[in-house]
Amino acid sequence: MNSVDVAVIGAGIVGLGHAWEAARRGRSVAVFERTARAEAASVRNFGMVWPIGQTPGLWYRRALRSRDMWLQLRSEAGVAVSECGSLHAVYEADEAAVLQEFAAADTGMACEWIEGATAARRWPALNPDGLKGALHSPTELCVDPRQALRLIPKYLAEKYSVQFHFDTPIAAVHMPNIRTAGGESWQARRVFVCGGADFETLFPQVFADSGLVKCKLQMMATGPQPNAWQLGPHVAGGLTLAHYKAFETCPSLPKLKARFAAGMPEYVRFGIHVMASQNHLGEVIIGDSHEYGSDIAPFDKVEIDGLILNYLRKMLRMPDSTIARRWHGVYAKHPGTVQFQAEPQPGCAIVGSPGGAGMTLSFGCADAWWNAHEGETP
């Protein structure tokens, strides 16, 4: 029977984070992925490493830890990582009020409020018409999820001898034994189930009792921009202030949310907040929406894409806004915690995606898990 110290089920970003942490701490590791390559939420996102959206304190620190690890992957694995930073560009007075409150608060987060005229000169991709100002943060990174999810397994295999078994669904876990759908048996002292919402297949009752809700998002991308045009920082708008928990302590936020609900009901209905990032290929990634639970359907809504693009035009001036590809992703989100975890069997940990912030938090969360459990057996 095959045997390793640690088995990881799922080669998405959460699974890779736990495999990396185990391997660099001297464990033998095998990773099992049911498809030929990771193709779910981990490759269907902006590629934003986004500390500025996390709550101050613990989660911001974990985001910064992830940031450090992404920079390590740039130097050691050849992953394209841009230290681009971010802007929240706003065009209404109540949005500016929230950002000014946030910038003035003692959060420990690196950011500054920049008045509209200065922001427009500094970042010419912003639409200057009516620009009130922008919150600038230097901490955000940009990666291409598709490239990263190809290169990280190669890096882990070559540097740490991590075994990767693609096209290998896991049919059952009965610690310390795991069995593949092909009938192969393995033993592991520790198992991490990192398949997003797909752990429902292995542990249906745990999923039913978890409180997790599936969330669908719609996204788009342009082709490479002409003449090497650069967006610069990631760009978000006023709607984003109602989405990320980082801004919840701002006194003006409830009034802003009320305006969105009254004046932009379709944006609120579809959970739309508009962001843009540019990858190393020059493509501009645009999104996104959030439909939950029973609202999720396999068919994408043209209406949602139209709302996103209409809002984006108020924020950015791109040379070529032609959409080259569209897609949707689905991830599991817990309403009460950033990252769902469970231990259905001794030594078997279910580790959920951190609610839409997988690229931002997964490495930091894996590091924190191993720091907390380093001396434990199995």
C-alpha cells in the first residue's frame, strides 16, 4: 500500500497551500486532483492578492503572509507576480466620505486618500470626469491564476518531491486509509480535504450541517491591450465598499448602502461590485457578481455582464474594451466565518476556501494551521 505523511485532496490554491506548508516542514506529501488540472474557482478569478479588503488585524496579517509567499513563488517558481497595488476610485461624495474615514482610521493598514485631480494625473487609466478621489494601497499583487496553478505543482514536485496525481478522484476516506475511484489504496497520517464545496461528495452530512452557501460569480476579460497599455493598480469602485468587510467600521457606510439599495437595486440584487485587474499577458480581467444558493443557475445572465460593463465605463478609459472571453465560477462561502474548517475523522481536516479570497488568504491560512498544529500527531 502507498503511504505518505500528508495527503491533500484538491490541487486548487487551498490544497497547494497546505501541500507547500507540509512539504517545507519536512513531510512527504501526495496531492490528488480529480481532473487533469485544477479548473474550478482557483482559476476563475481576478488573480488579485487583496490585503486591503480584509478586516484589520488577524486576516490582514494572514493576507500579508500570503503576499510574502507569492513573492517567493515569483523568485523561485517563475510565477508572474506584479506588485501593482490597488485603487478604490470613487465618483460620489458619500463614497468619498467612506474612504476618507477609512484612511483616517487607525487600522494598521497601508493606504492613503488621494484627491481626484491628483489621482487622475498619477493614474491616467482612471476616468477623470467627476472623480472625487481614490484610496491607494501598495500591498496588492496581481497573478494569472491559470499560470500559477500550472507552475506551482511543478515547483513543489521539483523542490520538495511532492507527488501529484491528476485525473484521480478520491472515492472514500477512512483514516488513515484513502481510496481512489480507480481502486488504489493509500495511507496517510494527515489528510486535508481542499476541494471547495466538492467535499459534499465525501462527507455529505458535514456539508449539510456546515451552513456553507454556494456563490456564483460572472467574469469577463479583454484581449491583450494594444501598444503595451498598462492599467497600473487593480481598480475597484464605490460598490466595492459595500462588499468587503474591511470598510464595515466606517460610520458613513450604512448610509451609502442605503443609497445603493434605493438607487441601484439591480446591482444589489446580483451582488455586483466592479473591479478590474491586468495580468502579465496584458488582458484586463473584469467582474464580478454574486448569486447565492437557490439563485445559482448554469446559465449566465447577459444582464449582469451589461451592468458590470456600464459601471466600468464610468471608472476606466481603456484603449480596447472588446470582451474576448466570459466565464463563471462557483465557490462556497460561510456567512459567519472567513474560512470553514471541520474534522470529520481524527487526522482528516476539511479546509474550505476563504470565501472568495482564496488567492489572498490561502497561503497565510495554511501557514497559520501548520504553526498551530506543528507538534501534533498524527
